[in-house]
Amino acid sequence: MLLLGISFSLPVKAQEQSDTIVRASRIERVREKRILVQSKVDRILDKHQRITTDTLYISRPEQPLTIRVKTDIYSNSMRFHSRHDDNTTATYEIKSALKETIGFSANYRGISLSLSLNPKHILGKNSDIEYQLNFYRNSFGADITYSYLHSFKGKDNIGIYNGWYDLPNTLHEGLSINGYWVFNRRRFSYPAVFSHSWIQRRSAGSFLVGASGYIGALDLGDFYDDIPQMHGRELNRITMSHISVGAGYGYNLVTPNRKMLIHLSAMPTMIVWKNYKLHYNDGNENMTTDPLGMFMVARGGFTYSWKKYFAGANGVLNFSLIGLETDVSHFNEKLNIRFYIGIRI
């Protein structure tokens, strides 16, 4: 029996044209799905993000997507003033190693996603940890920061050591929350400076109220070795917690050409509750009972915009003062500076 098979194949050029048509069809279907999803998201956002601002002063960007590349620098320093058993006084300072991160953020119509990495941490050169969660709206917002730091250097003013020296056994762990409420929320915008989800079109200011909370501990390790004792004992740990409330003022300055935005704000607060304890090597502890205590949040920044691009820097400074110089006083200063460049598309 003789079997005869006949097969047909398309010419090479015709096959390539067919593959191109298939790929184009797939791309078109993906594009249609993306447009459908985007339209549904936009309808939801339109429903839940009604514009209640004076759009002559602040408004949403015309472009829905904002992308930023950023780098952050963190520093933390503390200063202690103490009076010892022999009635002498001394001042000690400690500071953590500078921490730098790089990252990016994307904001789609007010919904943000951000990622930052610490190159030194990845390479094993610095194991300090710091996490930040920032929430900025025109009406209210908050900064939440968790720190776990042990790369400290110390310094004193009584000549025991020359200059700054390493403190390998000193450890600081703390959680802080700073919140604000804006009165002139229709014309003044914090997000225009810090998240760039809004645009400040004309200069405006506002009175602010806010509250702050903090809880943390500082293990001094060998920080007090060879230093005169207080109350006949060596201090080795300080536990700290407080709540403060206050008011302040912020201002956004827009230059006449509307390309430069400059921001300054400050909110001093009084500590209304605190629990500061001094722990000693012999297992005893005592609580600081003095009525004095203050906490302050200061913010600043500038942004230069051209076409669909923008660049600039902003910063947040926190500092607190607890205690009396007749016993032990504690000054804490924490600074975060951010540099960025972005595009709106």
C-alpha cells in the first residue's frame, strides 16, 4: 500500500506577519485591561477624594502619577548634664553614626508606595535600624519612627577622654509619633512639600496644633566608666516615655514665577505626662519628678519645579529637653534630611 502525505507551510514572511498580528492583538488586549482597571480605580478615587480645597492656592497635579528618587540622611544625638556626689557638674554627649538610605516612591492620585534601602546595612558595615512611616494630608498627618541604634560615639567636658571615643556597649531603642492638625487646610498644604501629592500654587500659612508621644530606653553600657558617680551609684540605663501637646505655625512661600516653594514650620509642645527613670548598677532606680519638659518639631524644605520635573530637599528636626540641671537633664536631638528629584507623568 502506498501512503502519500502532503503538507503545506506558509512562506517565512507570511508567518512573521501572522506572529506580529498575534503579538499586537495581545498587546491591545493588555492595554484595554489596563485602561479598564485604571478607569475603575479613578472612579473610586473620584468618589472618595472630593476636592474641598481652594484650588487657586492648592490643587492636585494635572498628571496622575508622581515618581521620585530620593536619599535620606539620619542623625541622632543626646546630651546629659549631671551633678555628682562631690557637687561637681559634668556634661556628656553621645551621637549615633550617620545613616544614609536610597530609594524611590510612586504616588498615584494620592496613593503612595515607597521603598528605601541602606547600602551600609546591606553590606554589613552598619547594623543600625530605623523605620519611618509618614502620613501627610492637608488636614492632618503624622510621622512614626522606630529606631534601634548602637553605633555611638561619646564625648565629655571633664577631660577623661580626648575628643570622641567609641561606645560599643551603648544601645538606644525608641518609638516616636508626631501628629499635626491644620486649621487653614483649604489653602495651606504639608503634602505639597513632603509627599508632592499636592501643588501649592500661592503663598499661604496656617496655625497648627499637634501631639507627640515617645517611648524608649538608653543602655549606657560603659559610658560612665571612670566618671564620678551620682548618688553613690553608677547609672547604666535610662527609660523614657512622655506625651506632649502644643501649637505652632507653618508657612508655604511660593515665588512669583511659581517655580520655587519654600516651607518653614515649628510646633513647640509642653510635656503633659512623662515617666523617666534612672537605673543603677546596684539594681536600684529612681524617677525624675521635676515639672520641666518640652518637645519641639520643626520642619523645612524647598522644591524647584520646571516642566514636568521637580527637585529639592526637606527635613524634620525633633528635639526634647527633660530634667533639671540640679540633678540630671537630658537633651535629645533627631534630624532627618531628604534630597529628591521627581517627575510627573
